[in-house]
Amino acid sequence: MTSQLIISVGREFGSGGHEIAKDLAEHYQIELLDSNLLTEVAKHKELELHHLEGLEEKRKIKLFSRTVRGFSSSPEENLALLQFDYLQKKAAEGNSFVVVGRCSENILRKFKCLISIFVLADRKCKMERVMKLYEMSESMAEKYIRERDMERKRYHNSFCEGKWGDSRNYDLSVNSSKLGLDETTEMLIEYIDRRRKK
């Protein structure tokens, strides 16, 4: 059994993927990298955090960006590349962690300790979850889910060959609506443990 473990969790908005990622990190007692990744990158590169906020998980706008001699004029692309580089170095150093999104199933695929998961959910369950968490009406929740998933899709697909949410790009895709978050997490732990024994 390898000691290093990297778990990549892609997710539809409202699917509970972040909560599952958090529970997996707690179970394996390893670091969770999500929104805190921005803080880590800023600290590592000695950048001002407020300059980076609002650019995270955003696609570059091709019309307004150019790449000259390997340098991009797109702040969104530059931040994404900084995050990818940070994750690759962290993995190369032998660290174990759970990372949410950030194209991690693609940029970390060369590491044998990587287990990539995509969490989706039925529309009804996503709607109920978002309405409760964000105190939204049904119509607002539906619009918010659609917009957030479109942002994630555009971001992912602008940096990766494989398409966001396509099951062929992940080791396992799971619908969290079928078992609920707790049992889905238990099932994933069993899968991860079996993979680690191989």
C-alpha cells in the first residue's frame, strides 16, 4: 500500500461534492485544498491575496488575452497556472491531500497515487440543497446552479483536453442523490482503500 494519497474531487454545484471531499480529508487525516488554495498560492508566491480574488476557477477570455514567449496577458490563466504548478510541486514532494476542482484530475494524472472522483446529483436534490444552503427560491436556485456549473465547465474545458464531467476522465463518477452524502462517502472510502491495496 502506497503511503501517499491524492484525491481529486470534481463536482456539480449542489451535489455535495465539497462536503464529501471534506469528509474524505478528515477520514484520511490529510489536507483539504479548495478555496484555501488561493491563500496558499498567494503566500507561496508572495502575492497580494486581494489581487487574486475573483479570478479563481475562471476561464481566460481569448479575445482579450495573448501569449508571447510563454507569458500570458490573461490574469485568469496566470492564476490557474500558478495553482496547477503549486499542486504539481506539492504532489512531487510526496504530500497527501484532497483537492476540489482546479482541473486536478488532469494536471495530477501522472501521479500513481491519484484517485479522481466526480460527484453529480439529481436535479431535485441539487435544487433542495442550494435552496436550503443559500436561502433561495426555486427559480433563483435553478439559475444559480446553471450559472455555476457553466463557469466550472468553461474553466475546466479551457485548460483540459477531457471535458468536465465526462466519466471517462475520472476513476469514478458517483450520483450522491442515490445513497445520500454519508453513504456515498462510505462507499468512496471503501473504493479508495481497495485501490490503495493494489
